Amino acid sequence: MGTVPSVVVAPRAVDCPHFPLILDLMTTAHLKGKCTPAQHRWESLPPDAPRDEYFAALRDVLRESYLADPDNPYRMSGRGPEVGPERWEETRRCIAEAINRDGDFMDIGCANGLLLESLIQWAAHKGYAIRPHGIDFIPELIPYAQARHPGHEDSFEVANAFYWQPRRQYHYVRTNLEYVPKADWPEFIRRLLDLALAPGGRLIVCHYDEHPVDVATVLTDLGYTVAGQSSAPHVSLAWTDKPSTLR
């Protein structure tokens, strides 16, 4: 590793996430001396950057990374250019552990829809059927998700996860903490539970990072009861259930 991590990480605030794909690309870029403007902007973002500046920098660097190779579905889902189906399953199948019944599944940050497609298959292996829904704040990704889920095209839309106003509620909502600044984690989780999750539904919270936080601890510290948790390389996740409406 040498001095590469310090070159990449030093300008970044400790509270800002290092998405594995972006970190890999920026490490390579620094070694080649070809860091792109979007990568430099994200890397240099100060810890107190305004929320919308955070979102703009994140959208630009993810758009550049995800759309760099449209023929690679794993890269379009946020993994590195060398990742294949085995590594994909190793780092994403853990999310299926949270599925415990049939239902509508909203994937926040759905990218090209590959995760939803995989979860449908993994849930089926457990005897459950989930219906795909997704939002992403990169408009160019939504057509790929729609094409991957024929018959469910209307279930995908362009939206920023923090500002999203759901038109309905879902049995499952999956999201990542790093989609919003750390200071917004409490409000982000509360809004999803209140607005997007159906009574009795399950909120699945993930953190993808070189050194992911313990999501179960985050939820517990915010006052939520953790119904389950799991992990994989560069992945931490936990889930909490919304109480059912009293009859």
C-alpha cells in the first residue's frame, strides 16, 4: 500500500464516506496523476460543506464512476471494474438476510437495478417474493433499472433520497447512510420510517465504506430497536421494524 492511502484520504474529512469504487478509482488516478475534476471536488469537500454542495459533489463523482462502463453491470452498481458475480454475491447477499416475507421493496439508490434483481432471486431462494421499486438521483441510471425490470417501469423514478416525497409506502425500504451528510443521518432515518415505510415494514440501513460504521450501533444510539444485523467485506447493515398500526 505504501503512502497511497494518505495521498487519497488526507484531504477528506473523517466524516465523509469513501465509496469503495470511488476510492479505487481515485487511488489509481492519483498514481497516474490524472484525478478528474469531479474526483478532486469530492475528495476536497470540507466536513462542514452545505448539504446541497455535498449532494452535487456526490452526484457528479458517482455519475462519472457508474457510467464509465455501461457494459459492466457491477460497475454501474457501484463496484470496481474487476468485480464479478462471485464478489458481488459475497458483498450484497447479506442484505437478503433482512427479507422475511413477501412485499414491495424500495431500493433507495437503485442505480441500474442490479441489486434489486439479485435480491428478487435471493429472496425466492428463501421462499419469498418481492416486487421491485427504486429511486436514484442520477437520471441516466433510471432507464437501465427500468429495462432490467420489465413490467415495473413505473416503479422507478429520479429523486434525491433526502428530499424524496414518497407517493406510497413499502414493506421494505433499503438505503445507505452515506447518501447524506452524517449530520443528517437522524433526520434521514426518521423521514424514511415516517413517510416511506408501511406499518409493520422493515427499514434496512447499510453503510458501504472502506471502514464501515457499525450500523446497528448507529440505530441503537438514535433510539431504534435493532431487529437484525449482518455484514460483509466493506459492508455493515442493520434493520429496524416500524410498529404495526393498532387495530
